[in-house]
Amino acid sequence: MGKYNHIVELMSTDEYLSCARTDPNNFSEYASVMPSPATARSPTAAEKLAMMEWIKEDAQMKGIICRKLSLVVQGLLDKSSTAHDQWNTLAMHFACLDMSLQFELCAQLFAEKLKDADNVSCYISVFEHARWCFTEMAITFTDDKAVFLLLQGLPQTPEWIIFKCMTITMYSSSSTPTTSSSATATVKMTFTTVAASLSEEANCIQGEWKLNGPGSEYTNVTGPGIPDSKVNPKTGICMHKSNPKGIAHDNPACVGLPCPLTHDHEHCFQLLQSHTPLFIFLSLSSLRKEVSVAATTDAPSNSLSPSLPTSHTTDLACAIIHKIDEDSPANSLPSEENIACIIHYTMSTILNSSMTLTIITNHKFFWTFSNDSHVTMKTANHGRLPTLGHGECIADLKIGGRTCCIQLTNCLHTPG
């Protein structure tokens, strides 16, 4: 029935049981409505006594109700109505009025803080519920207070600080009365419009978070990693795509290098000392498009004929060779002059990605690695990508149906 602590007679819930919980048809107790006789024209003596007792108790209850009420509140009550009806009238007007709840709501709104952009709907709903409670209690809760409490709970980040300053400026300008000399009328901003702007700002921040992060513009990035490889029980060497059998490599060119166990004979990118290095060409009679062909020799200085390299490390040059015409012999190959021209113009990168450095996200791909220097790369989206070291890596280059193991230099390592 509401809180009426200022009325001593109504402080307990058992003070007015007849209006709250008694059965109207039970004449032994005081009912909320006047008891009626079984025969309207000829009531019995017991029925008359019950009606007189009910009228007396109802008058006493109305006196208790109106005892501590002001004249203004008493004007809301109909004197001809019963005490039960007067009680319902007071409950309809003042049952939601709770002085302690007002202070609790204000303290809750002042302590409410927005955690992040994902929690903005829950944050606004707290203020909407508080405004509804104040309306039900017939208490004035202005938009100025609601907007102030809504903005003071925003996080202290650059995005929300700018939004808060702009909203306060626009709200203050809209609250200022416009003069007749002003050219345009300012749109009145309310709590609803500010809450809608807050939701739009949160959606924009969420959209920015979903954009690609720093380093996403790199196209020549190694994958997130390879699954755990198995180990050959006989040799104790890991088995992976560059060494499927897990056997040791016996190429003399790899002696003294830190990679003799990372690949086998077929996947070795070093030149074998017992074999003559040859250029790799494809049979292009069945192809219908251009093919990249890799040459694994040093560029000759004076002679047009290719010469054998003296070291086990050579540069990689890429060239484009068109499909051989159908009228030409099937075993036609480029001339020695064309081969020498291809070798002479070496390229700075093996991939046409306009990059001079390669980003590697998995440390397992490095052949040699050094962490003596840490470089911070500036990305295309004005971000910064820190690196943990640099070195050389190995990779598989597929040309047609063959796979060649190549070496990548100037590689940077950054966690994926």
C-alpha cells in the first residue's frame, strides 16, 4: 500500500486488515464493502447489527486516514466514499513516492560508468529506467540532469572526450534562447537525442575496431604457423614438408650451416658440388599462359654463355617466358643469348609485391635469425608494427609441377 511513515496508525501492515484481506461476504469481520441483507426488504436483527457495526468502523477508519493528511490531500478524497475507496485513491496518487528511492537512484546514476562501446545499450537502459521511476513518483527529473549524468560516466579516452565536449557544446547552444536577429533556429536537443547520438558513436567505434589491424596490408606474409610435426624415432629429426622422412642431409654445401636438419636432399636449395647446375625450364607446349622461370646462376660479366658459380649461394632472377608457338619444334628452348640476358638483369625481390622486406610471423621458418636489432615498421594505415628480429628464411617455390626450395633474405619477424 505504499510507505506512510508519517502516519503513526498506518505504520504496521496489520492496522487495516479489513480493507486489505477480509472477505466482503463474511459478516463476522469488518468487510471493505457494506454487508447486504439476504432479503432486501426484511433484514434480520443480526444483519442490521452487522451493517451498523460496519458503518461505525468505516467512519473510524476514515478518521484515521484523514488525521495526518493536509487539506490539499484531503481535497482529493470523496467524503461520501468508503474508507477502502479513499485508501485506493491515496495509493494511486502516492504509493510510488519513496523518498529513499530518490536518493538511491541519484547515487546509482552518478556512479554508473560506461565500460566500453559494447556495453552502451545497457548503460543507456539504466538511465531510461531511472527516468521512468522518477516519472512514476511524479518527481521532476530534467533533461539537463539526465544528460549531465549520462556524459560524466563516459570513459576518459580521446574518442569519448571529444564526443563529450561536442555534445555539451551543442546541448548548451540548443538550450540558449534564440533572438529574432538569428538567421537559423537551433534544434532543441533532449535526452533522447543525446542517447541516440551516443549509440551512433559507439557503433562507429565498434566499426573501427573491426578494421584490419597494423600489418594487414602486407601481402607477402607467412601463415599463422604449421602443426606440430612428428619425429623420426630412428634419427630424432622432425618430419615436415621440407623433410618428410626425417633423415639427415649429406650435401657438402650445407656443412657448417645451421640448416642441415631442416630439409632433405630433394628440398635443398644449395647447389650440389657433384652435379652441374642447370637452368630450370618447363615444357610449355601444353600451357596457355605465361610462366615464371627461375635461374640459379650468377650474372656473367663479359661472356654471353652461362658459367658455373664458385660459391654455394647464388642470387635468384625471375623472368617471363611466353608459350612456344605450336609451329615451333616441341623441344625448342631459349637461346644462350636470351638466357644470359635474363640472368644479367637480376631482381631485388622474388615476388612482384613492391616490397623490399618480407614479414614472417612464425619463428620456425627462419634459417638464420638475429635479435640484436628491433625495427618498428610504419604501416600503410598509419599504424606501427614492432618486429623482434631479422634473418633469412627458406620457402618452397612451385613452378609447374616442380617444387624448388629457395632462400629469402632481409626477413623480419613479428608475432602473428
